[in-house]
Amino acid sequence: GTNIRLNSKTALDVNYTKNERNIILRYGEIYVETGKDNLKRPFKVLNQHGQMLALGTAFNVNQQKDQTILTVVEHTVEITTMQTKQKQKVKSKQKLSFNNKHISPIGNLPVEGLPWLKGLVTVNRISVKDIAEIIEKNYGVTVYLDKESNEQLINQIEISGSFPINDLDRTVVLLESTYPIKISKSFWGNKLKVYSIK
């Protein structure tokens, strides 16, 4: 009865035994809605930074290189860090980050919730280089920054807004119509090049 939604570039293993229900998150982002278990086995998400024990709940786990961001939508999740075994309970509508040694508070669940579940990626004042990485992750294409306008692209343009995860053409139109950039697509459509418009 448990539902797990996977974001792009996500991998996990499912390890259910007689005593436990474990999800091993290898990389990426998942949204979990736990179901009732007749055997009353604890449900845990395990990753490189620690473990998250669900206490009857719905929550989002975003594993990044240096940290994991946990957002609890309903009920409570208990974090235990991998190395220091530091524990903390995270309640409904709360969000925090942790690595294998420390837990750092972030704050409350944003008003927009979890945009990726609605097919959107939302950014606020990020560089063109960062949006290029997001495009690569969500659309499976390679993005290059034009060398001649590289410095201007990285240092002078900040991107904000919401973009559809499943519509690359629409994202390109939104970026080109809002910011002083031009995006060209390769013949096969698997490579993008970003130029600044002076």
C-alpha cells in the first residue's frame, strides 16, 4: 500500500523482510506515501547520509551530493545521521537538511509545496550554469555555454521562475522570451548551446 514517486535521475532498491521495510535511495529524489502494514514493520528510507524512519506519513527526500533535504508533508519522520547517530524528529510542514554528521534546520514547507510533483521545476535567482545543469537532469540533454559569452552568461544573468519538466521546447521559449539569451538545438535535439544576447 505504500506509494513512491521518483523524480528524474533517481534510483532506489526495495528491501522488504519479515521485520523491516527498507528503501535504499541510491541517488535522486523521491516522494513517499506510506501504507499500513499488517505485520507492523517499520518503514525506513536509507541513504549515504543516514536513515529516515516514517511514523505514519507522507514525505519527500532529495539526496544531493553533500546533503539530503527532507520535507515532511504529513505526520512525522525521525532522522538518524549515518556517522554521529544524531537523531531529530521532523514534523508536518517542516523541512531540513542533514549529512552523515550534522542536522541543519531549513524551515517550513514552501507555499508552492513540491513543484516537481506537479511537473514543474521552480528556481529563484540562479545562474545560467545552474539552469543548464537542471535542464540536463530533467530533459536528458547536454547543455553547453557559448565560450565567447560564457562570462556574461554566468556572472550577469540570474534566472527565476517555474518551468515544465516534460516540455523542453516550452522551457526554451520561456527562457529566450524572458532573458537576454539564445538557445540553439543540435540536429538530433540532444544538445543545446546557450548564447548571451548583447
